[in-house]
Amino acid sequence: MWQEIISALKAMDFNRLQQIIRGIDAITFLKDPWVIGAIVVISIVLIIRRMEKGLITFLSVPALWVLFEKTVQGDIDLEKSGHTVLLFAGGFLLIAGINIYVHFIR
């Protein structure tokens, strides 16, 4: 996957890059040891620099990505659509509520 992304960037083939990004599964991507290592290093740097707001925002992006991919993306089943919409709305409100609290209220 990484080699395909790098080769598409070197060739400036943005259509191919877009196809690669569309094909990435969020859970598989976030389980990659390099991604986990990068997230841990960036989180430690943000904690050391006492940038709690930046840390919350940084960790909210993958959370929203996984939430979006697991609820909105995929096959639309009319029987499950009400459940998935409620799950997406609840998860989004929780993540947005935490961000609002940390950025504005606290």
C-alpha cells in the first residue's frame, strides 16, 4: 500500500492516488505498526508540549474516520439504516461534544 502511494505521488498520478485512498480500510490502516508508531510519537510530543487541545483534535480525526467508514460507507440496508444513522449521529455528537468541551468550555 505504501509503495503504491509513493509511486503514485512520484508519478503525479492523482487519479491513481485517489483510487488507492478510496480502497483503504480505516481499521486495517490504523492497525499498521508504522501508523500506530507515528500516532504514539505525535501524541507523546503533544503531551510533552502540553498541547491538550491539539492532542484531542489529532485523535478525533481517526475516530471520525472509523465512525464514518463503519456506519455511512458500505451497503445501504433499509432495515439497518435507521440503526446506523443513530449510531453515526450518537458517535459524532460524542466526539464533537468532547472537542467543544476541551476547546471552548474548559
